[in-house]
Amino acid sequence: MSLNATSASSIFHKHSAQELYAGTDFSSLNWVERQWVNWYLLIGDPVIATGLASFLLHEVCMRLIFAADPPSSAQTLQIVYFGRCVPWIIADAIPYFRRWKLQPDKIPTAKDQWECTKGVLFSHFTVQLPVVCHELWLVFMF
């Protein structure tokens, strides 16, 4: 059995600036935007760069919250984690905002939102909770 050449080449292919940002005038970007572009060029693969950035930002934010106030930080983290979807649920319910949807004809039903919520909760308690507990153990033990 041989390795699929298409998937192997896409995994190990480092994208150039021309591939990732064709037609972008880098001189018009502000400092933050240039740093963002540099991050993606450094990693070379947008999927990996986005995954790494979100993981690192999550870790940094979580450590700052826990360092500031450990007893109430777990509750704060949960409110932020689950509460950040509320504005989008409200926006989906208001027809005025549908003009900016990528799929304007697809309106999530209560059943769709419940299925999504169940998936997030399953992931939260089976994948993320053990990692958070392990990190808490490391923070308070050392």
C-alpha cells in the first residue's frame, strides 16, 4: 500500500507569499496586519498556522486568567467560553443580519443549535476538561 501523493504533498508543501496573499499590497498593511502575515508565512500552511495561533492564544489567555484570580477564574473561563456564541445566536434570529451570512438561505433551527451544543459539550468534557485539570494540577503543585 502506498501513501497518497496528493495528501502527502499538501501536508508538506510550504506556501509562498504569492500563493497565500496574491494581489496583496504589503506596504498598505499596518503593523499588526504585517505581523499576522509574517506568522502565516513563517508557518507556511494556513491550516497549521491558524490551529497553532488559536491554541497559543487560548493557552496564554487561560494562564493570564488563572494567574490573576484562581478561585473564580474557572467560572470566568466557562462564561467566556460558552457565552461568546450568544451574540451570534441573537444575530441569526434577526432577519436584518441575514444579508451578511455566507449562506443566507440556511437558517439554523433550534434542533441544529442543540446538536451543535451537544457536540461542544461532549468535546468540552471529554477532551478539554482533562487537559484543564492537568494544567491546574501543574499550576498548584509546582
